[in-house]
Amino acid sequence: MKRGHVIKSVDPGSIGDQLELVPGDRLMTIDGHELEDIFDYEYYIGSESVTVVVMKENGEEWELEIENHYEDLGLTFENSLMSQYRSCKNKCIFCFIDQMPRGMRETLYFKDDDSRLSFLQGNYITLTNMSDKDIDRIIQFKLSPINISVHTTNPRLRCRMLNNRFAGEALKKIDRLYEAGTPMNGQIVMCKGFNDGEELERTIRDLSAYIPFMESVSVVPVGLSRFREGLEPLKPIEREDAIRAIEIVEKWQEKLYREHGTHFIHASDEFYILAGRQMPEAERYDGYLQLENGVGMVRLLLEEVDEALGELEGDGREAEISMATGVLAKDYIEICLNKLRLKFPGIRVHLYQIVNEFFGEQITVAGLITGRDLIRQLKGKALGERLLLPACMFRSGEEVFLDDVTREEVKSALQVQVDIVKSSGRDFVEAVLCPQKEETVSYEGYELR
């Protein structure tokens, strides 16, 4: 394999452009250091002056002494990580990727457990394939926060749940991160009969010892698709299980807020919906550190919709549109629409919940709805002038569903304009009131992590 890192593009007017670097050049070293990945690059380039070695496409090497005054060189590399992605070596009993059918696009089957993506994309990692060197680099480069899939602090149970005999020992890496003052967030996927009840209590108690550097921990219910043949026979989380989990979480929230000024442990919105409980008030989310795990998304949406509507004067505009979402969020989307209708009574919105026939009806989140389910269930329904779909239904940065159906194909099949709604309450209000231009919208969509 060739050494160095291939430059994909050079920003016009940047230091790299001034030095006549071009796409296809290879960055070899910075101050004599070969670069393992993007973190090495950002660390070594962050000096007042550096010596860079670049290999041109003809094989000629240029040694460049750069007075960059801590500025970036303006380079983008063909591999954005500047390294191969590390795949997960666990076989977790709850892994959703193992619950997917055959025949979907290859990228959906890649299991990442790469600590570097924790910092770059917010992914949660198990620590099981991290070396001491990896921990040293995190500490040296002062990377943060690191997001950790803990699940349980019982070493034997963790080995069982992750199907990895080193999974319990890997927990000791949290001690090193804590001692270095590295900010962390934790995640617990709760599986009935495994890490619930007393085990959940133990995990919260153990993780609370890492406050303040462990900043938050979420508890989310296991998601079970209909494709579980040959996998651990897990049971779905039901109403009584959700109530018990919330009771444990809220008991610890009260204790930890009294002792540390942080609620620390949070149950996901899905628990509250399953339990039929009101969502916690905004103050209990400690700044919404766990939104990516579905913690506080409903409360934040309600708050943002109220704020956005509070800035608007109602009027008599008229429109008929439609909106689709998953079963889980449907009632809360209806609450938001009812608030909007009070100010804009001429806006008629048909709200449809899409049952997940592809993965199974136990999967209720909007982000796992396929294009085919959407088309099949909306065929013949009143859709009005536009159909609004949440960005989480689409692959991040693209207009394609999990089953490779595109937005354009939905538009053609249903004969309606399809608008993609970004995640905030303000985006929600604007999408209902204002049609989008026919152009690509930037947004963050689903990721299977």
C-alpha cells in the first residue's frame, strides 16, 4: 500500500493553494511524523510553523516550510478519516444490524466501533477494540467528549451481552479517561431480564462515581425487528417495564441532582410514551446532551414550536398538506399541529402514522420507516399540495430511504411534492407554513450505529 494521504481538494486562497498543492498530491509527513489519521494531522498542523513533505503525482517530493500561524492548510483528503474504519468485533445480543434482512445495500451491514467516529460523528463505542495507545492519544490530543456504549457495569454480564470475553475488562478504560479528566457520555440499551431492575440500579450507581467527567447517561429500550431468527430470544419492553425503568431513573435523578447539581441519568422519550407518562420538563434534561439517543427530543420539539409560534402573527392563509411520521411520535406531532392550527386555522394538515411492516410493528420510530411502507400506506390518501417527511427517514445528507427508495420515487408514486423537514421545532413550523424551493436541503438523516 502506498504511503501518505491523497489530497482530494484544495480550498481556493488557502495556504495549500498558495503552495501550489493540487488534488492527487500525497501528504507524507508533518515535522517528520507519519500520520495515522485525521487526529494526527490536526494535532501536528496546529503549530505556528511546520515542515511538510508532499509527494507530487510524478513521484517528486517537496519539503515545504510553512509559517501557518495555527491556520489550517485548506486540504481535504480522499479518505476523510485518513485511515481505515474499524469494525465492531462484538456480537451484541441487541445489535440492530444483526436484525436486518439480506439484500439491502452493503453499507447498512457495516458495524463500526471506531473511537475516532465518536469524536467526529457522535457515535457510541464499546471500548472493546481500543488499545492503550488509543487511550493515550485521546488524552494527548485532548479529544472530547467520548461516547461510550456501557450497557452494564457488571463485567460478567457485559461479556454476555456483548458476546466478547474482553468486554468486562474494557470497562477499566473508563477509569483512565476519568483520571485524565476526559468528558464522557454513556449509553445503556436496556434488555428485559438482562440489565434492567437491580442491574440497571448497579450500572447507574457505578457510573455516577465518574461525575463530573461522565456528563450524562441515557437508558434506551432495545429495538426488536422481526428478523431475529437464530439470535438471542429477547422480549420486548412493555408498559410495566417502562414504568419500572422510569422510577429507577427518576429516583437517581433526584439523588444526583441534590448531590452534584446534575440529573445525569435520563430515560429516552420512548420509555415515557410506552409508560403513558408526561415528558419531563425541559430543566431535567441538563441541556439535552443525549438527543441522538432520543432523550428529550419530544420536549425540545414542543418548546421550540411554542417559541417559533410565539414570534408569529396568525393570518388567514389557506393550504392543504400532509405529514407522515412513525407510530411513536404521532400524538406529539398532533399536539404541535393543533397549536399551529390555532394561529393559522386555514392550514389543513393530514397527519398519518406509518406502521413499520418491513421491520415489524414493534419498531415505531420514524427513522426506520422504509420508502415502500410509506408509499403503500399513503396510496389513495388525501395528501394535499405537499407531503412533509422528517429528515430522520432519509440517509444522512442524501434523499434515500433505508430500502433505497428515493424522495423522487415517492413523489412520483404518490403524485405529490415531497418536502424534507429538518429536526427543530422552528423547522417544523416553517415547513408547514412555507413550501420549500425545488432544491436539495441540507440535513442530518438516519445512521445505523
